[in-house]
Amino acid sequence: MANAVPHKACAACKHQRRRCDANCELAKYFPAEKADDFEDVYHLYGMQNTLKILKSVEEEERDKTIESLIMEAKMRLEYPVHGHFSVVRKLSIEIDKAEKELEFVRRQIQLFRGLDNRAGPSNRREGQPGQP
């Protein structure tokens, strides 16, 4: 075992001040470089709930689950009252405004096309594609 590479403690084990072994369930998701992400998740969910959430999903879904937990924790830090809901609501309002503006522009285009059609063939340029 003289050539064994020492295992660097993950963020979860560092936080708990314990030795990180090869069986650590969180080492894959929270390496030492992701200590801030772990702290955010820990403060929102706690250690036991984080492990419980991880165990409740299939193995292939765990990476996405951790990403989701990290994102939710960051949103909760930035927006403590409503979390990610405030961001979703804000974006929803922006989408509604953009859709109304798009509808207005479409009506304007229809209006101008209608005016162009009523003006008759003398206002159209000769040589346009589709014109004799």
C-alpha cells in the first residue's frame, strides 16, 4: 500500500470533519472544490435530507438531482422569501410582455399588408418575384 494515493476529502466530509473513504456517498457530487455548493445545499436541506433525496432517485438521475439541489439552494440564498419561484414569476411576466408585443407587431404587419393590397398594382414595383 506504499503507492496508494491519498484520497482527498470531499466537501461533505470536510464539513463534518471526518475521514472521507471510498464509500462516501457524496464524494462524487461534492468534491473538495465544490465546498461552497455543498454548504449551500447543506444549509437548505441538511445532510440527512440530501442523502434521502439522493437515495430516492435512480442512479442515472442523481447527477441531475444534485444539480437541481444546488440550483435551488443558490436561488434560496439569492431570493430568501420565494426562492426560484420569484425568478420563474419574473420570467413569466417578461414572456407575457414579449408575446403581447409580438401580437401587436403581427397586427401591424397585417394592417400594412392590407393597406398595400388596397393601394392597387400601381404602387408595386415591377420585376418582383411572382409578378408578371
